[in-house]
Amino acid sequence: MTGKDTILCAGRIYCDLVFSGLKGGPEPGREVFADRLALCAGGGAYITAAYLSALGRDAALLGVLPVPPFAAAVTTEMAQNRVTSLCTEPEPGADPQVTVALAQGGDRTFVTRRSGAALDLQKGAALPDAGHLHIGELTTALEHPDLIGAARAQGMTVSLDCSWDAEALADRRAQACIASVDLFLPNAAEAEALKQNGIIAAPRVATIVKRGDQGAVAIAGGGAPLSVPACSATVLDTTGAGDAFNAGFLSAWLAGHRLADCLTRANRCGALAVARLGGAGALPDLTDLAADPAPAKGAE
């Protein structure tokens, strides 16, 4: 069930194999052991949708499911988190779309198998009814150049995460793509890579730069950057923290809150995410957080 209150999240859907508690990184010819392993639904679009739902928003996911047996873990978790599935089945014989995440020392590295197109969309077809479209990664927007226009034609506002992809970050089409959305939400490394590649990030409303334990910065129009510090957190696994941040920001921005409050709620969601293993898992009810966008201590 979708409607104008729905936030439609679109992007690649993965099954994440998250290894944590590593004593060191893998080296050729040697084996390392993890203290924990979590099998989770993954992909930026899904994790953002899951946190939006936990925050009390109607969230729907548009993408292509991984192949069996990984699809079962994804669909089970989606149902737990009350995310409406608008997903399609993979092509017969498709490779597994999985990510191996190695969490170590407060950060993580990834090995990902990307299989086929991010979305199964017919050219010229209408999108499901929604009030806002969030695209989980720049690569998806570049692969589906009609997606943003279709959302605009249906009266949606649009946000875009970046997600690290060296080719996408150097793609000359990225500048026009970013300029066509309302909100662009890269992390600091992605924003710097775009700058180094000569790509100007100038969306319609604001660029929101995620800086981890340094907080976040909003750059809106020609105004001065607005910085809000991070919330304190015990870091277990940073997988999905940026996507949780997105959900916090969008839930506040779409409700009409000022930018400082949007950043504060986003940072609080990111802090919750890093204290959990995996991108989302079975999330608790976060509606109390959404109801109180109290400014962070020391917010500028």
C-alpha cells in the first residue's frame, strides 16, 4: 500500500554477511577469524527504508531481490521492519547479490558482488505512488537516467545518497544528476572524491555531508555551512550508519523541521546504528526519537 505519505526508497538490494570482532585484516595465504557473523538485509535503499519505518514513516522499497537462498533473509527482515516490498524477482541464473562486510577498529571494508540492473523499470512506466523518492546510491541514478524525471513528473521530492563507487564518482553525468535532486547526502570521502574529479555537487536545496564522529554539515544555497556535532556512541559496526542518518534527516526534513534539527535527528539515528551489528536487523520503535528533534549539545 502506497500513497502521498509514502517515502519510496529505490536501489540495489543485497544480503549482507557482516563479520565483526576481527583480530586483523585478511592477508594472502592466511586466515583470520571473526567473533560474530550476522546475515542481514542490505543496500542503502533498504536500510534507509527500515529506519524510516522505525521512525514512524510509511516506507516502501523498490529494487530487485537477491537470488535464493539469500532472498529469504532479506524478505523476512523487511517484514519485521514493516517495509512495504515493491521488489521484483531476479533474472533466472543471476549471480548472488551479496556484500561481505569486515568490521574492524571502528570501521569496515566491503567486498560486493553486484549483479544485473539495480531496478526493473520499464521505460516510460509510472513509479508507485509516493510523496518522496530516495535513491540509495549515485550508481543507481546513473544506471536509470529516467528515474528522477519520472519522480518529478509525479510530484515527488527527491533525495540521493552517494555510496562509494569510484567509476560513478568520476562519471561526468554525475554533476547533472546531483543538480536534479533536492537533497544530496554524500559522506566526507565521497564529497572530496567528487571535488577532486571536478564534479560540483549543487542540488536544488542542500548538500548534507556525513562526517562520522565529526558530525555533519549542511550546505544550502549560497549560505554559510551549518555544522552539528556527532552524538556520543559505542561503536560496534558502522555498516549502514550513513543510511540510518539519511532516514533521520529525511523524516525531519519532510516534516518541515529546520536544518539544524534535521541534522541532529540524523546524527542520533547514526549513533544508534553504529551500536548495532549489521545494517538494520530487527529495529526497535524509534517514534519517540522522531517526535523530539531536540538540538544536540553544542550545535552551531
